[in-house]
Amino acid sequence: LGNDCDVNIWPQCGEIDVMENFGFNASEIGGAVHGPGYSAGEAINKEYELEQARFDDDHHIFGIEWAPEQINFYVDGDLYNTITPDDVTGPWVFNGNPFYILINLAVGGQPVGDPSNTDFPKTMAVDYVRVYQ
């Protein structure tokens, strides 16, 4: 992960999860950052839950606003999380160096567990990805 991972392997190069849904819970997504000292199960994240609805019942807009010292996470225009260098437990790697940006439907691994915990089939339709500078 990351454009410079030949030199800085993951998680040193960084990862921003714009949206991650764990396949067994269609009402909740999360946004996270991974970096050195805060990756995998130690990622800095926050969940966003729909009240009496499921993310797979309708289209939604997920977004981040990235700046060298702050990342804001949005669902359908609602800000639900802000992460800054003070929030991470290791070096902040999102200050302009190449890093990964992910949109993820997780069906196995941590914290999902065995893929059999997910009802299949699952699909994720992405209409567009926009990056502005």
C-alpha cells in the first residue's frame, strides 16, 4: 500500500479508510487512519451508524477532506470524525507523502473474523471517486 512502499512498507506509508463496512453489519461503517504504531487492530477510527436503516439499502456519499494536519470524515455531508496528529499513537504520515486511500467492504480478517460471518453474496457499487487539489 502506498506509492513509495518499496522504501516505506505499509503501514509506514499510511492508509486512510474513507469508508470501511464489515460485511456482517450493514448499518455501520467506519473511517480510519493506519500508520506506524497505529495499524490493523490499533488503527485510529470511529464508527458511523445509521438509525433504523442499512447502508446497502440506498446510495450514500462518503468523503474525506485531507489537509497535511487534519483529516475530516463525512457520510452524506455529515461530519462524524476528525483526526489530527495529536490523535495518533505514532508518527503522522499524512503530511504530503504518498499514502493509500481505501474504500473497503471487509468480509474476513480482524475484526470481522471468519468470512462465514458474512451473508453472501455482497457487492459494493462505486459511482465515482473524485480527488480535488
